[in-house]
Amino acid sequence: MSSLFLLVIADPTSAALEAISRLPNEVSTFVSDNPDELRSHAPAADAILFAHGNPELLKLVIPLAVRAQWIHSLWTGVEGILTPELLEHPAPLTNGRGVFRWPLADWVAAVLLFFAFDLRRVLQQQDQGLWKPVFGKMLEGQTLGIVGYGSIGSAAAERAKPFGMKIAALRRRAALFKPDALVDFSYGPDQLQEMLASCDYVLVTTPLTADTRGLIGEAELAAMKTTAVVINVGRGPVIDEPALIRALQSGAIRGAALDVFDTEPLPVDHPFWKMTNVLLSPHTADRVEGFLAPALTCFLENLERFRKGSPLLNVVDKRSGY
């Protein structure tokens, strides 16, 4: 492809998108989050980059983007943009799958240490000026179960393994498992409760699809150890939130660390805010300095592939939702 018009749905003042201004001369771009401007330029777009937080902007562009041959979302999750319009559009959809895995893995490591050494109590006693021994528990020998052992799960396993932790991994298809030095125990979807019963920490990283919504529910929480901690960096609705609240309030499990929720922002009257056995993060576990750089690198590599007619990376199965 000699020349190409790229429509970028983004805040045009975002410094993080500076790399877009350095594309080859053969690639012309228009960056906007103004609905009228986007409507005006959509019919001429050969490719679309969605790099905004408002999926409605992409929704209004898609029906008008009759020339578009490729659509890329800078983000990993696609459940919010898979509208009927996008499902029916013939252009392939790619995303930033895996690009935020290392910040998320570091956040998971911080959570493991937070609960292992009861740092909530340490901070409370510091605030109270109270000198009282706090006994932790080493991570060595503990089992981290990963529900959805993909790029994020494997990165978290790589962080956890040097602590001496054992890794139990569950994937959608057991056939996807290959020899992996990080994994001690492998499970298929029909073994979820069996895996959960063996874990000290449970990390949820699965995307939100029809199959994963409510995947961790009443029965799954009941299968866990009373000392177990649930960590969710995937999507909120993968865990049945009311069931999780009941399990936390009753002491059926020890605690939870949550970066994602059913409703975001989390309502001010939500029970999670006042639970001392819950660690909250406002869907920012992957937000570190320069966190968008790998996402842009992924897009730019795909752009070069698109221009050359080579296979694209991270192609999304629109019907499956990931």
C-alpha cells in the first residue's frame, strides 16, 4: 500500500501519542475526539486507531468507515467496543493484548507481599502509634492459581516464581498448554473448583465474554481455602460481585485485591470501600510512567505489517470476544 489515511480516535492534545506525528510521509493522519470531525473523516479512512476512553466515538465512526480495512484498539479489553456495527464490519480488529502485562504483574507481586506480611495492619498500627508484633507468612511454598493463563498470567507467574511460589494455571483449552517451566500444575476449564481448592492466592486475568461472566461465583468461592486471597486484574463481572462481598464479609475467604469492578467508577456507597480485607485500585494497576509506549509500539508494528500486507498481530475473534 503506497499511501494510507489513518483516522485516530484520541485526544489530539495527548502527549502520549507523539509517535503518531512521526509516521512515514506515505501515512496521513487525522487525530480527533470531536464527533462531527470524526464523522466527516470516517469515509476516507483506510485504517482506524481507537485510542480513547469513550467507545461511543468508535461506534459512531464504524458505519461511516466504508473504506476501512483494519481497526486497531490501543487497549486490551474489547468487550466495550464490540457493538453490532463493529461485529458486522468486514475489517479485522486487533488490540493491545499483552502490552500492559509487566506493570500488572508487578502490581500482583505487590499484592502478594501486602497480604503475606499483613501490611494493612502494619499501616493501621503505625497510624495508631501502636507497637505490636505483626506476624506474616512467607510466600515460599504458597500456591498462586491463575485463572486465564495468558500473557498477563504468565508474566505474573514469572514475578511470583522467584519467591518460591508454586504456580497452578488454568486455560480455556488444555491443548494450549506446552511445557512451561513456570507452571507446576495445569488445569482445564472443567477443573476450576479443583484448582481453586488448592490455591493460597487466586489471580483472575480472563477477558470478559459470555463464557467468563460470573465464572467465579458462589460455588467457586466456597471451594477456596478460608485463607485464600482473590486478585482480579481482568474484568469485574468475571467474579460474581455480590457473592464475593458475602464471602469477604463472612470470612469464607481471607481477602481480595481488586483493580476492576462491575461498575466503574466504584459507587461511593459500595461495601468494598469500608472492607479492611479488600485492597482497591481504581482500574489503574497498569498505569505506570510511560505505560502507553508498549501499546504504541504494538500498533506501529501492526501498521507496518498492514502496509506490507503481512499477517497482523493480536487479531481479535470478534464473535468470541478476545
